[in-house]
Amino acid sequence: MTDGVAAVIITIMVLELKAPEGADWESLHELWPVFFGYVLSFIYVAIYWNNHHHYFHLVGRVNGAVLWANFHLLFWLSLIPFSTAWLGEHAFMPVPTALYGVSLFMPAFAWLLMQRVIIHSQGEHSPLQAFLGRDFKGTISAVLYATGIALSFVAPWAALICYAVVTSVWLIPDRRIEKMVASD
């Protein structure tokens, strides 16, 4: 089901990409903020799907709490197309840039909550907890999102850099999980 929701989210985002009004390079150049927002959001959703796929290899049993935590994550991910479209239409404007940051922060929060629910359901010897350890990437991501949201009202371009840095931090999946799954 998560695969289907991710595919729909990406489809909705790509449908927001409209052809330029004119037939010259200038007309195409005017659309770069829309394309930038799409690319950043596409990568962001792909990272969630990739990590979701990997993490659930460590989940032997799914209960109601895990399902609800997953739906919570999917809810926040489903709002990304809206904020991406608004950001693309009003690039470098404070409120759309801040809302975009919130739409990135909330799935990150939901992801952390889902991790906690899974770890709790797995008990004392949670494979996911053993894999995550201190979760430096999760912590630095939350700090960068909060910084980006605050910067949106002062320097929206700097906020977008914060959001792009978070994406780059997560772009390469942690290979430890693939090794753990392969050894089982």
C-alpha cells in the first residue's frame, strides 16, 4: 500500500508541471522554480519509499499501532504535492517556503514516531533499534528543517538550501540494513 501511495504522490506532483507558454528558452527558464520544487520533492518522496522498504525488512510482525503510525506518515507525505505546487508558483516567497519546510518536517516527525512504535512492538531486542543506534541523520534533519522554516521569513533561498542539504544527507541509503537483511 505504501508503494501505491508514493506512486500517486509522485504522479500528482508531475501533473503540476505545465508546459511553458512560449516556445523559447526564456519561457522554459521562467519555470525553473517549479521544476526545482518537483525535483527536490521527487527525491524526498523516493528517499522515504526507499528507507521504508529497507526498514520493513527488519519488521517481522505488523500490528495495529504500526499500521496507524504508517498511515500517519502517509498522510503527511500526501501533502507534499500541495506545498510543492505552492512553492513552485511563488518561489522564494516566505510563507510558501516555510509551509514547504513544514511539509518536509512533518513526515520526518511521523517517521520518527513510526520508528518508535516499531521498536516498542519489537520489544527489548529490537532489530530496528540495533540498526538505528543514535540516529544522527534523523537528529540533524530535524535541526535543519527547523532552521529552514525559521530562515524562510528572512532568507527563503537559505531555507531551500537547508531542505536540499537534508535531502542530500539521506540520498544514499544506509547500507548496514542491506547487510543485516542479507545475513539473515
